[in-house]
Amino acid sequence: MDVRSKFLDFFQKKGHQVYASMPLVPDDSSLLFTNAGMVQFKDIFTGKIPSPQTPRATSAQLCIRAGGKHNDLENVGFTRRHHTLFEMLGNFSFGDYFKEQAIAYAWEFVTEVLGFDKAVLYVTIHESDDEAFEIWSKHINPDRIKRMGDKDNFWQMGDTGPCGPCSEIFVDQGESFDTEEDYFGGDGDRFLEIWNLVFMQYERHSDGTLTPLPKPSIDTGMGLERVCALLENKRSNFDSSLFMPLIKEVELITQKTYVYEQGASFRVIADHARAIAFLLAQGVNFDKEGRGYVLRRILRRAVRHGYLLGLNEPFLYKVVKKVCDEMGGFYTYLVEKKDFIQEQCKNEEIRFFETIEQGINLFKKELERLKQTKQNIFDGVIAFKLYDTFGFPLDLTQDMLKEENLLLDIQGFELCMQKQRELAKASWKGSGDIALDVDFKDILQRFKENTFVGYDTHQTTSTILALFDSSFKEVETLQETGFVLLDKTPFYAEGGGAIGDKGFIFENDKKIANILDTKKYFNLNISQIQPLQPLHTHQNIIACSDISLQTEVAKHHSATHLLQAILKEKLGDQISQAGSLVEANRLRFDFNFHRALSHQELQDIQDAINALIAKGIPAQIETLSLQEAKNKGALALFGEKYGDFVRVVTFGDSSCELCGGIHVKNTAFIGNFIITKESGVSSGVRRIEAVCGLSAYNFTKNIITQLNDAKSLVKNNDIQLGIHKLKEKIKELENQLTHQQKDLDLQIQTIGDTTLIIQEANNLDLKRIIDEQKNRYNKIAILLIDSQKLQIVAGCKNVSLKANLWVKSVAQILGGNGGGREDFATAGGKESSQIPNALKEARDFALKNL
């Protein structure tokens, strides 16, 4: 049974709008990953924006709980239900229907669509929710309804905000799941929750008080993996058709048979392969921090479990390919990016297998220390380092210790683990933990959206619809820097990588304000404004964008499109954008690729783009349906929200992309294109920085200026010839110095097996002489004094004498001081008349300490 499709179809027929799964990386700084189905509706539930035209929604949302506040990672593989990545089926009401219909819909879907026997179903409600009890009693015997407290049946988004009682549907899996707590409401596995209905009817304030919401809402969640396992009569999610093809792939790779009781490593690999495939497909890359670090941890945990199964070379990329094949039917981008996903996964595996060897060496080093000190408890801090830095699971470390008959300082390990968890929670706060800064609900209800006219004109008459101060509080009059909402605006709002427009506000012919920046706030184009005189709502004005700035931004934006097209042509279709920045004086383009580009490749890319610019290709900009745009082959950014109709920007046969930005009318207007830098951003992501238009001219002009300066410095119009002559002169001087040093008659004294050299050496490279002698002799102490510069330099190798103490003692005779390392040190002096005494002190000190 295709549960996902049946769920979405069911609620669509009930008047719900179907929403696509939002990206796993949400546009929400308070969340590490999308961790619940309601995340994309968070601003509606909190009242930040008004309800959509259709106040009912349904979705099958991909979620990840593997880092930050919501982290199930360590449980995965060792329980029947925990996953890093899972799909949450949900239906939502934004102030439309409430408990009566929500309960009816849930009961109908569970019993009639999924076909669960009513005799095995149970329900929980909040202990105070008499209304829910009465409604449920119409569908199920009241004896099967259990009241629970706040811990189990009261939901809240965060410490403050929308909240309310919830109701859960449970399935009795039968007596075969008999445990000591084999009763409804116990902690055993027999009664399994499959659906949670949240009745969002209160708002919790910072003092803990609850007030009723004006429009109560519904937020539900049903785990796809759990439901599929139940429908297939499987005791574990991992035994269902969603996971067994992946486990079978692991069996094929390892040539071992999966048995549930000993199969934790199989389950970890199958689960983690899904998370890795989707995160890579959605643009997350392996990194040392943030989301990329979590992705790396997921992969390393899977790989080390492969290590436990006897795999000593990359294998996970094969399981990841199986994920793409299995789930690519619904999530088509997995198929489109399959080769890239495999390549990134394999490269990271190779790096980790090298790390595993480093971890083994650390383990052996600590083992040797224990043997020497005759201890039998392995340091918990070292075990945690093996776990956190080198990816060793605790059970792997414990297994290795058992072979050596050693114990583990588990308390020390747990202390380190607790500190890490506290740091993770401090770094990432969950949904609702951060106070909302702006409430746009009233603004959006009054204005819906304003009109952007910047595609056609730089200037327009307009009316001030609303003014806001710097904290976004709406005001009637604005005298200091704040924000303005115009009914018509020529100012492009930041988006698609391009910065927002700047500009000016005029009244008649008088400039009355500067526009500092422009951004989108829930479809409203709002500009940051600096008044030059008081501004008022309903005031009629003239808005004018900064033409010179916008023109240069347009050049760089169009050049970015050409760059992406040429990268695909030169490096392959697997190239995909991983971020961009378009400003008036530069562009930055990040893309997925596994290695640095050679100088020749960068030159070829630059030449190809300039060839397109020189052709003068006209821009074709049209509005098409989303399907028409896809049929045309237009490139789209993953995770970008597109409406039913989209703007398509095309440059001949070279480039075709969905884009809302401002572009040049012809590639010739770009001028020229110069790559200024290519670098790595993170594992598997490269960055190209470039300039065009006026910035390219200034870049070239600066280079010409530097070349002319260089000509003057080398005193030759042929710079290369001038540099060559300078290098020859330097080499000649170095040879002269070398000959001088060879001419130095070193006064060598042998003391046992140690060579001792102490003497004057004027106008020579003392450090070089000492380095040469240290390379020549195995045990040596050498101190040289330049009597003209009053400089002392000493070097020691494989002797008890310390160079830093040696020079300090000698420098005191010359009225100076110095220091350095034990093997090399320098000092200075002031009294040249004391040179003989200094040499004597050097010898006495050396003989005393050798």
C-alpha cells in the first residue's frame, strides 16, 4: 500500500491544499534541521503571518532529528522506531476546523483507508480535555480512552507561544509483545502510538499563564515508517519494505546474513544511508561545523558500523545508490543527483578510513601507556576523543579493551558526552525558543502585497502605505532610519543571490530620503530608509533606484547565469549551485565539485564566458507555467519556493534559468568577465569569485598600474627579463656569502663525542653557519659572536647544554640580553670592549653544562 499517496489524496479530497516537503535545511535560524511537519507552517501558527486562502493543508514532510536539541542519533539501530531521517504525514487547520473534524478525519483514515481493526485501537487524551473525550466516545468505546497528564498529552512549540492538549491513537500489537508493562499507557512495545493530534488552542506566556487563541488550530503527525511497519505486521520499522531493500544491499556487500538480534550495524547503515542521500541531494556538504558536521557524523557512524561488519574500504556509497533507486520515484531529485551523491559519499568514506587508522594509533598509544604504568582502566577522555574526533563507537572501543582484559572509565566518558550535549543545546535552539521579532500578520492582512515595477523602470510615482521604526513598530511619521512600504516600488528586494536595491525618494524635485537596502518580508517588498525630512503615511512621492548600482548588479547577475552554464558544459551536468552572492562590484558562485580547478580549466571557463559576452546574445525574459519552464529545461534552485507561474531568463542556447532578478538586455552589456579567485568552501564545494563590467575595468586598470610599478622597480620594461636579472644577482650574492663562510676557519674542539665551536664571525650569516654545522655533526654546541654587530647566535644538538641559557649568560657580559629555544637562540649586546670576556664566559659556561 502506498500510504504516502493515500494520505495526501484523502486530505486533498477533504479540501486540504497539498504542500511539497520543505527542505531539510529550513529558512529558520532557530532550527538545525526541519524536525517536524509543522515547521513550514510555523509563522502561521504563531500568528506572524495570516492564514493562507485555503486554511487547510496536508504534507508528507521529510524530517531529520540528528543534532541540536532534537537528536535521536545515538538510539538509531538499537531501537525499533528511532531514525535520523523520517517522513511525517500531517494535516493542518489554520483556524478552520477543530477537534470534531480532526478526530473524525483521523478515525476515518485509520479505520477505512488503512484498514486497521477498530478492536485493536486505543486513544489517549489530556486529563482535562472533556471535549475530546465526548467526541472520541462517538467513535470508540470510552473504556479505550485514557486520560494522561501534561508530560504525555500536552504539546507546546517552545517555552512560549501556541500550545494545547493533544490526543494520540495507539495500535495494540497483540500478546506477542507481552512485557512486564504490558498494558495500555505502559512503557512496553505492545501498544504503539501511530498518530498525534495537537489541539492548538492556547498561547503560553513567559510567566507560564495560558490564554485562549482567537482561532484554535490543528497540527497532526503520523510517522510513515511506523505505519508501514504496522500494516506489514512487522515488529520493527527496519523489517518493513522501506528498509529491507537497503539491509539486503548491506547483506550483499558484507556477505553476511541479517539477524535482528545481532543486526544493529545493518540497521544503522540502512538508516544513515537515507539521511546522507537526502542531505547531499539538498545541498548540505560534509564540513567541520554546523549541519555539515552532523552529516559527517552520520556518515562516520555508518562507516564504523561497516567496520564492525568487517568492511575496511568504502562501501556506503553503494547503499546510498540503493536509496536513490528506491526513493527516487517520489523524490525525483535523488535520481537526478545520484552520481554526485555517490561520489561525495565515497570521497568522504575514503577520508574517514584514513582517520580510523589514526584512531587505532591513538588507542595503541594509550594501551602502551597503561602497560608501562601497570594500570587496567582505559582513560574515559581518550575514549571520548576516539568517539568524537575519530568516529569510534563506544562499543567498538569496549570490544577492543575486552581483548586486552582492560576496563573503561565510563564515568569520564559520560562526563565528556554530557558537556558535548550541553554545548549542542546551547548552539541550537528548537522551534519556538527564540522570541518573534516582527508580527506581520496585521500588515499582510491589510496590504497583501505591493507591486514591484523595477523590471520595466528605474523610477515611479508611489504612495507610502506604511512606515516602521528601526524595531519594526508601525508609525505614522518617520524622522529617523526605519522602513517603508510603498504601493509601487522600483527597488529590487534581495533574492536569488543578488543584493537589494538602494536609491532615493523625491517629493517634486527635492530628495527627501535615501533608500539603504531592500528585502522581502512575506511577499512584501520593504525598503530600509533614511529620511532627510519627516515622512508620513499616505504621502505621495517619487521612488528612484540607484541606476548605476542596479546596472552593475544586473551585469554580475547575468554573468553568474553564464558562469553556471559554462561550468556545466566544461565539468559535467552534475554541477549544481550551492550558493551565490551578486553585488555591484563582484560575484561569488559556489558549486558542488570534488576537486580544485586547474589554472588551464579556469582560463578555459573565463574564455568561454567572454566569448558569450562578445556574441551579444539578447536576453529573453518570459513568464511561464512551472511545467512549461521545466519542459524548456530551465534550471531551478532546490528548496526555492516557486508559484504556479515563474519567470524564466534565457540567453540563447547557452543559459536558461528560473530567476526573479534583474538582468542585462544583452550579454554585450556585461562588458567582460575576469575570474579573480577559485577556492574550496567545504568538502565537495568549490567557489569561484569574479568581476565584470566596471569592476572588471578597475581590476584590469589596477593590474596595469602594478605592472608599471614593477617595471620601475626592476628597471626594465620587460618585467620577466628584469626579474630574471634580479634572481641572477641574488644567486651571485648568495654564492659570495657561501664562499665567505667556507673561508671561515672554524675552531673545532672535541669533548668526548661532542663537537664544541666558540669564536668570532663578523659580517656573515651566523644562522646559516650554525644550521650547516648542526647538519654535519650528530652532537654539537656552537656559539658565534659578530663583534661588529654585537650579535650572539648559538645552536645545540643532542647535548645537555641549552642554547637559550647559553646566549643569555654570554649577553650579560656584553651588557645585553636574549633568549630563544633550547636548540637555537640569539642575543645582543652593547659593550664591544667585553668581547674577549664574552668568549671566555661562553667557553666556561659550555664546559660546565656539557
